[in-house]
Amino acid sequence: MIPARYAASRFPGKMMKDLAGKPVIVRTYESTVATGLFDEVFVVTDSEVIYKAVEEAGGKAIMSIKEHESGSDRIAEAVASLDIDIVVNVQGDEPFTTREDLEPVLGVFYGDNADQIDLASVMMPMTEGVEIENPNNVKVIVDNADFALYFSRSPLPYVRDTTAGITTYKHKGIYAFRKQAILDFASMNMTPLEKAEKIECIRFLEYGKKIKMVRSSKLAIGIDTPEDLEEAIKIYKGL
């Protein structure tokens, strides 16, 4: 499931911005299908423009019936009647999503501590100070078993002692949920921390859900700003 809304607060209309000849959302849909991991891939949206663009490109889309505060709420509505166990959420602004990204996230549901996992996601190390300070990059800290402790747009953790050997991790917007976890999410009230940070996975943590983080060394290229789009265009054009 690829949730996509037109009125993004930081970069309005970004899903429909041209990325080397196709809208960003179509590029993301096609890259997700190309992983070969799924029987079905859907874009879930509240926008007729996005819905039409996906269908015209030969893709599958679902129109949301209700208004939703988050992508997870949107997906919960779409999957409520489906006979499935694991639901994967790929962010609509992640056109460079690959099988390498998704396969390890799915794999945790068949590995150690699988019965403890409500959902899984991806994190990768950050080294540049300007990237760590950038609020568009969500940071995550984990426990010794790589279960998420907290997410923030602020630098996390604050490194007071530079000899501590701390690595800052960026959260990449790919999730795999147990169906019940995402249905539970939709029935939970938004928490103050989630509202303050504008990070929906905080709601899972505040209600006691367990989020397993998968480590990745691959550079995440999402599209949060016009500058990100310019960089993505250069990659597609091989510049």
C-alpha cells in the first residue's frame, strides 16, 4: 500500500511533480511493483488527480472514503476487509524503493522475536551534521535488540559526550505491519507527542506497540523538498 495525498504541507503537490517524465507517485508505484515481492500493489489516495495518474499509468489505486490524518489511517481503511496478515507501507515520495529495501523488513516477521513484533521499519546511519540537524530527516533511537525507543525531528540523541561512540540513525519511511497493528492504530487517538513531532509511528510507541528497526547502509533518497526533487531528477538522468 502506497498512501498518497496531494496537499503535502512541506511540498504541496509533490506526488504529481514531474520526475524524468512521470509523476513522483507513478515512479514510486513502478519501483515497488518492480521488487517482485507482492501479488498486489495499490496507491491509496484522497486525490482524484493522483488516482487518475496511477490508473492512466496502468497501476492500481484506491480512493479513500473518509478524511485521514495520516498515511497509516488511510491504509487501515483500505485493508480492513482484506484477508491478509502483513501490510507493507511504502511512502509515496520514495521513488527509489528497491527489493533490497523491502525484503529485510518483511524478513523480521519470520525471524527471532517475531511474535513480539507489531511492525517493522528501516534505519540508516547519518554522518553529515547538516543532515542530522535537518527536521525533514526523522531520527530514531533503539534498544539493544533494535526495537525503537523514540523518533524525533530533532537531533537524536543529543551528543553531549563526543567520545561515547554514538551513531545517529535516520528513519526511512518504509513499514511492514501486522494487519491487526494497523487496524489498532486507526482506532487510537492521536497522542500529544505525535501531534507535536508530526511523526505517526510515535503513536504506536505511546500505545505500547513494538517497532523492530532494520539496519541499512543504503542512502535514502526521499522527496521532501523541491531540492530533493532536483537531486532525484539528476539521478534518473544519470547526471
